[in-house]
Amino acid sequence: MGLFTSFQLKSRDAATRRRAALSLGVAGKNAAIATLEPLTQDPEWTVREGAAEALGAIASPETVMPLARLIQGADQIRESAGAAAVRAAAIRALGRTGPGAVTALVTLLTDRHAKVREGAIDALGAIGGVAAATALVSALEDDRSSVRQAAAAALARAGRVEAVPGLRSALAHKDPTTRRGAAESLGAIRDAAAVDALRAALGDRDRSVREVAVQGLARIASPEAVAALLAALPAGDRDQKAAVTTALKSFDWSPADASERIVHAVLHGRFDEAAAEGSAAVDALVAALSDRDAAHRRGALAALTALHDERAAASVAALLRDPEAAVRDAAVECLAATGPDAAGVLVEGLRDRAAQVRSACRQAIARIGEEALAGALLRRLSVGRLTRHGSTELRVVATRAELDGVRLAADGLHTLLTAVAKKLPTGTLTALGGIADVLLLEPGQVPSSSERVDNEELRQTALAELRVRSA
């Protein structure tokens, strides 16, 4: 160090001291570190910032501790902007210290000051390597959320596959912010192990974590990531379906088999192509009913109309509330095409509080035919073994599932009869007037009243309509 520089370092002018500090920043000039250390405590923050930049230019592992003290002392600076500038300069400088500083930086991960720990984490992320990644994984267990987030972000920059086990463990942390940070980091690691961890995160209880997992898989964009997204498509709620759909549209991928070809066609609006695959396309088309684009919802409904598969009926019925009139009309058309197999959702819709839904269900029922719908429900009541108890006819079923099906059919018939009795033919009403009660009779069990479906009210309603007609 020259005599002139020595005088400058003692100047009363802060700008002069800063210039002198910066002049000492020469790569590999370790002898200047001792001269710069007092300036890390200078009363003027601009001088401290200059000292940090000079230490960074030297880029030696020996600068780690002086820089750590700079970060620690930044909190004593009154001006918040100055404190932030000094801290940022020291962190940048730590990142230039090189692999030889990893051991020293690791010791800082236990410092009592969170800002020091965060600075060390940022430097380790910049240095990279297996040792740095291993240390960063340990920081994911820090008791401060900000430190855990810094560790996750550093691991994302490093993109090291060695970090996957630690990041997977962080996905189980009680703090959703930590889980989200871990998922973001996993998205930067293009490895099958990262995909597997993100697949698990798709089921996280926190919505933001699920969204980040979806985005991470889209970033990876490998065949394994595509498979994980496709598996999540039918399983999530409406928002997750939309997020997965957006993710799968965001990058190019080639379908691996018939099921993936169906989804690919649906995502890109080729609904006829999907429908040509038959019933295998139903799940993908149902998922498309949640699309934010009304044209896509209509396209999916048109394809489902061609398939007339009852598995889609409940999802289609939900669109009777759609804000777009064209979508609601397409939903009515689809339910009508499904025919009597849609009886359950249609009679349930007749009980809906919304007049719009009730009206739409009546339209679909009229297209199917009231007689056909009532006949389908009647067949669901005609199960089990017909027997007689005294003068009363009974149908006996052996399982509770059968009884539950009968109860649903009886409720549906009662609703239908109440709504459209005048449109039912005499033969259907006569059949309803003679329908038997249904009893659950399990081996070794004495049946109770809850194990019997009493159809008396249904019979009387049908007979009353017959009496009106014969009067």
C-alpha cells in the first residue's frame, strides 16, 4: 500500500476513504485484508460498502470472517438504505470467495444472526458444488423461515441433484412457505428424483405448494414430469385442473400412448379426435369441462354428447349453472343424449334451488322422454327376490349397497312423479301404483325399519293421478 493511499484511508472525507478502500481491491492481494478490516466498522456506510467491494475483488477465503462481520454490523447503520447496500455488497463479495471458502461459510450457518446465515447461504449458492449443496440442505432445517427460504432459493440456483433428498424432506415441513420454497428448488433440478418428489407435492394441503409443484414439473418437462401432470389432471379440484391444463399447454411434449394422445388432443382443442377414441376419452373430456375458455367447455360437451357416457353426467350437470348460455344449452343437449342413464342427476336437478337448473333439467327430461326416464328408475327398484309377507308383496335384497341404490331410485321417482305426473302414460303410472317395498335381509340379522324402503307414498301418488284421469 502506498503512502498516498495510507493518508487517504485516514481522511476526514468519507468519499476519499471509500476511494482508497476500493483501490486496495486487487485479486489475490491478501495483504490488503488487514488494512481493509478497520474500514468494515467505519462510521460512514458508504465506506463500509467500499470495503466490502474491495474484499470481494480480492476473492480470498481469508475475507470470509471480515465480510461476515460486515453483514452482522449492518444492523447498526441508521439509514435502512445504507444497511441494505452494505449487506448486499458483503453478500456479493462472499459469493466471490471461491470453493476454498466453503468450510468457513459453513461455520457461519450456525451464527446467531439470521442475516449472517442468509449471507453465507447466498454465497454457498453462488459457489456451488457438492459440499455447498450439502450444507445448504442442512439450512433447510433452520428455525427462521427467512433462512429456510434463502437455502431453498440457493439450492434452486445450484440445481444439484444431491439436494433432492433434503428438499423432499423439506416438503414435509409444517411451514407452507418452506414447503413451497422446496418445491420451487426441485423444479430447477432436472432429474427423475426431483420429479418423484414434486409428484408427491401435488397432493399438498396448501394450494400455493400444489401450484408451485405443477409449475416445477412444467419447467422440467421430461416424459416423467408429463406423466406426473397427467396423473394429477383428473384428481385435483377445479383450480388444480386449470393449473395442470395450463402447465401441459406451456411446453411441447409428445404423447407416449393412447391415453396421452387423448389428453394431448383435448388440451389443444381437438375434441373430435379425442372422442374418436371412445369411452377412454371420458375422463380427459370431463377435466376439460373446468377450462376457463367457454369455447373449450362447449367443445368438450359436444364430444361427450357423441359418447353419451353416464360417467360424465354429474360433471355435465354442474355446467347447468355456467355463466355462458351457450355452455348451458350444450350441457342440456349432452344430458339428453346420455338418455335414461342420466336419470339420477336430472331428477336431483329438479330439486335444485335455482330455477335455471330446474328448467334445464325439465328440458333434458322432455328430450329423453318422461316415460323412458321413469322406466329406467323403475328398473332400479325391481331388484332382489320378489316374495310375499302375508298379503304384502316385498322385494328382498342381500346387501346394503343394493338397498341404497333402491332408496335413491325411489326418491328420484317420487321427484319425477311430482314434477311430471301428467306427462306419464297410464301404463307407467299403473306400474308405479303396484311397486313393492324393498327389504334388506342379511343372513343372521333381524331387519329394522331403517333397512326397508317403504314405497307407499310413491304408490299413492301414482294411483291418485290415475283416479284423476278416470274421473
